[in-house]
Amino acid sequence: MFSGSPRRVLFGRTWSLIKPTTLPATLLLRWTRTSRGSAGHPCKTLLTKIKLGHENYSPNVPASVHGAPQNEEDSREILELLNRMSAFEGQDFDKNENDVSRAAQLNRDELDYANEEAWKWILAFLVGAIMGVLMFIVDITLEGINTLKFGTVKRLIASTGGFWAPYAVLLCFNMGFAAITGYIVAFEAPFAAGSGIPELKSYLNGIHLRGFLSLRTFVCKFIGVITCIAAGLVSSKGGPFVHLGSIVGGGLSGMGSSTLSQLFGRPIKAPRRYGGYFRNDADHRDYVSIGAAAGITSSFSAPLGGLLLAVEEHSSFYTTNIFWRGFVSTCTAVTVLHVLAQLRLHPGAIFESKFGIRRDYGLYDDNKALYGKVYFYYLWELPIYAAMGVFGGCMGVLFIKLNIVVSRLRGRFVPVMKRGRRIAEVVTIAWVTSTVFFLACWVGECKPLPSARHLSFYEMDGDEQDIYAGVDSVDPSGLKHFPRLWCAPDHYNENGRLFLNPLVQALRTIYHFGETLPAGLPDSAGLTWDLLALWAMIVFPLSIFSAGMAATTGLFMPWLSVGAAWGRLTGLVITALAKRMGSSLPISLSAYTVIGASAQLSGITRNILAMSVLTMESTGSLQLIVPIMVAVFAAKMTGDALSLGFYEVQIKIRGAPTLLEPNLKAHQAMVSDKLHVHEVMTTQLLALAPVGKVKDLVDVLQRCKHQAFPVTPDVSGAWQSVTVIGFRNMALDCGIVSLSQ
């Protein structure tokens, strides 16, 4: 029975790896890593190679099938991994079953159960509403900051025409905000770094990360996501809002705050009848998942895609109850965000405003873009889309491999304890990003403005969606999508359309620019292949260095923009080839753009269903659901064949113990069938007696850093492992400490 609970033991501090090796069949390599303690105590460090019997293994099965270390170097690598794992604390999501809780359940009446059920739905609604409000605050704040920053730079260029003055202003804005976000992460809240998705996956798989879901982390993360994007870094809101949503969900589930309780010196929590039903680990986990779904939904305004991403990527314990409450939460988040956006624009005409025609990643209203006409594909294009998926998977693997190299260098030269260096790294990357983007605009080609008829379609009203772009991007020349910068009158700077804008506005331009043109009117000012290639070649390496630094970086947007760029570039190549072959068939560049973005994102995150629906909802490309699924599936299969996903790699680098999701590899299926639990479990158990002295408990907790203790009357037998012991329960150290207080 005890061997059937592998995760609980793997989270402890006593590690024993018993595996067959390539040595003779009678030899096994056994490494045991335990914590400090006295001689003879199970917490004594032990590293031995011993002879053991091989009766548990078939002689016809090679050692590699069992995942065994092949040599001493492999064994030391595994020992180092187990050493890093020992720094993490496990938690148990099983509900407590004891006489006290049983008596409390028997004394509850039906009204109390009905009240509890009602609060489950009320809290789900509140989580979504709060995330919608938070996203609205972030959007209007970023719109104000970016409008001031880019407006000042463009006005300086228009008035002085020089290089250094606008460049200095841009650096002051970006490096100043970069210093703020770096300070927040380095000094105030380390968990505010990055997206928080790898840590969230670890938490939902049973790893307790102290402070990860705290109010302090929430405040720092919220400020950090604003300052990080305002700094012009290659970042986005999506990943950090997953973390913010999980904090909101976890906080509301308990209807209280441990941070505020410590601050005021008394418990800050709501009474039971006002929602205080869910102060156990299982309910807390469920609402963390619901909050994560609401967070990603508010970022993309994609309720179904956000919900599916939470289920596919984050939720380790999926139930239909979580699904339906998450559905309520995601729909509420999008509704609240859009209502607030309309109230800001038309406060007195909210009931006359049209909803459903604007998208967070749309450049024009749906009625003007006519997505039903711009999104289409041919049967012969499906193999091309599959090839794009393969390329997206390879690009994802390349990103992951290069980021591992950067992470190793960062750990060597910018360690976590060197806080000043971490801030300097963020400021340096902000300086490099600003300089490269500004130089791209400086060398950009000046082109004549399109005709007045073309401009009437290119510049169609899209002001009501500027809040989602994070900037009011009107140029001093009066045009939105044709910045003049250093060019002569009646000309525009080609590169300035992407590089002198926030990242989200650049993505919207790549996605949708020119979709309002009527059929038969040539796209005379469309994005050129050299601009798209330049964007992909610049943003891709910058995203590699941005991932993992001491800033609140989300990378959904950079990955999407890179994929959209090379996807649209692929569409231009196919169009040129079709014309060379004498074909007059129209090619949908928008379709290639969306599919390239989907393939790139799936090649890194390895999500299939969620990425398909998320892309479809955020771009309005319902007609492309089949090509998107083909490309996304090809990207995942290619990526899985070459490496782990990005988030799994980040978890592995941090050393958190986790059980990976089963994939589609035949080798993994074989290992799962042939590997037994007892082959990776310790045989010497430090157990606790059902009845004992507090002094003995304190002694055990002080001398050993186990986190899971089997409860059995036969304590000595558990350590000697000579007989089968009677197992009663499992005691976690956090539960012991809680009961002793």
C-alpha cells in the first residue's frame, strides 16, 4: 500500500535510486541521499555501491528499458537532481479523513450544504470579475504610458529630425521602467519573475512553494507586468496574468489572507457562512486552476481557449465541476473587461454599443475586416500547413536549447544572490532591445504613401480597440499605420510600422493589416518580406535572453509575433510560386500568418487543443480550425520527438520533482509498463508511531527533513525493511506542525 504512493515519498528528503545498470546482472547501482543526522540515523549521508540480487528483472530486458543510469556519471547526475529536489516541500491534496472532521460533517444540515454549493459558483464569478477589472487597469495604464513615450519620441523626430534626442528619450523611459521591474523581482518578490507558469505547474502537481501565491507576490507581479511591458522588453501580459489569476483564485477560495493576518496580528478571514468553506488544499487547488483560466482568458479575450489551456496545461486534477466553474469564470472575465472598455469610450450609451465585433488582437472591427472573406484555404495547402507545423516545432526546440545555454550562463555570471547584477542584466537587455529597435527604424526605407483610396481602407476606424493595443498610435502626420519619422512629406518609414510600437500593436499589424481592402484592389502597402524577416530575426533571439531574467516577462506575445512573421513570409513565398506557375488563385496571407503563429507557440508550449482554440478565438479565424489543428499537431509531435516542452525544461532546471505527462512515444509507454514503483523507492522508511510523545516528534523534525512519514506501530520494522509493516496513514510535516500549534 505504501509503495502505491510514489509521489509522496519522492517529495521527501530520503532518496534511494535502485536501478539495474550495464554492469553484470548481479550488480545494481544504489545511491542514497539523506539529510544531516547522527551516525546510524537514517539522515546520515550515504553513498555506496552494493551487490543486490537481480531476481526482480527479466534477463531479456536491457537495463536501459528501466531508465537506469548507464555509468557513474549518469548516477552522479541523478544524485545531483535528487539533491535539488530535496529543497522543495511536498503537499497532499487529499482531504483529511479523521474522527473530528467526520463528526463535523455529521452535524451539518442541508441548508449548510446548499450554501456551500452556492458559494462555489459565487467565487467562480468573483474570480472572473476581478481578473477582468485587473486587465482593464493594466490596459489603460499601458495605453497612457506608451502613448506618452512613443508620442514624445515621434514629436521629437518630427521637430528636430535628429537621432540622439529621441533615442535618449526612449532610453530614459525604457531603462527606467526596466530598473523598476528588476528591483521588484530582485529585492521584493522573487516569484514575480517570469510568467510563473512552471511554478504553477509544480504547485498543481503537489509541490508547495512558500510565498508563490501570497499577497506580496500578487502586488509585485501586478506592478512588474506593467513596468516590464512599459520598458519595451520583449514581453507580454499572458503568462504573468496566469500567475495573477491563480493568486486571486487561491485567495478567494480561503476568503482570507495570511499576509494581512501577519501584518495586523490577527486572523483576516471571512466567516464560514460568507464563503469560508474552502480552506483545504483540495479546494484551494481547484480555485487556483480556475483563476489561471480566468487570467489567460482576460489576456486573450478567449474564454474557451483560456479554459482549455488551464485544463490541458495546468490542472493535474480535472473534474467536470472545475470545468463548469471555470467556464463561468472565463466568460465573466471577458464580459467585465469589454463592458469596462465600452464604458470608458461611451459611458452614456453602454446599452447601444455593439459587443462581439472587436477583438483584443484585431486591428479593425470584425464588420470591417470581413474575416469570412480573408480566411480561406485550399486542399493542396494542407501539406504546406503540416510542414509549417514541423518547422514551428523545430523552431520551438531551437528556442528551448538556446535558452538552456543562456540559463547556464546566467546561473554562472548572474546568480540569484547577486541582486545588483540581476537588475543590471534587465537594464542592459532593455538598452539592447531599445537600441536595436530604434536602429531598425533609423535605417528603415522611406516609401511613398499609398493612394487616397487605399488609405481610406488601410486607415479605417479602429480607435475603439486602441486600449487593447496599449497605445494610441496616431502619428504626428495624422495617420495610424504609416509613421513618417525621418522621411519626407508624403512618405512613411517601413520599419517604423512594427519597431516603433508596443509588441501587441506590432502583432496586430502582422495579423490583420490590409484585411479591409476589397477584393480586386491590390495590397500596395502590405508588409514586405524583408520587414517580416527582420522582425523574426530580431525578436527571436531577444526572447531567448528575456526568458529567465529578473523581470515579469510573459512570452506568449513574442512567440506569436515571430510565428506570425515567418508564417506571413511563407504565404508571400507561396503566392510568388503560384504566380510563377501561371496560377491566378488568390492566396490568403492572413491564413498563413495565423497558422505560423499557432505552430510557433505550440512548438514551444506543446499544447494542441488549447492553442488551436486560443488562436482561433483571438484572431477570428474560425474558418481555419482544421489547418490550425494540423499545424499545431505537427508542431507538438516534432517538438516532443526532439526535446521536452519549455515549461517542463524550466521545472527540470529548477529541480522540482514532478511526474511528467505521458506523451505519444512508444518508448515511454514501454517504460511505464516495465518499471515498477519499488525500483525507485527507498527501502528504509523513517516512520512514526500512532501514539507518541511531542518530544519525539520535535526530535524527528529537527534531525531529519523528511516531509512524509508513514504511521505504523512497527517503527523499527519500517527502517529495517525485513517484513511487511502495517500501514495506517501518512503524516506530512506541515500537518504535524499545524496540529502541534
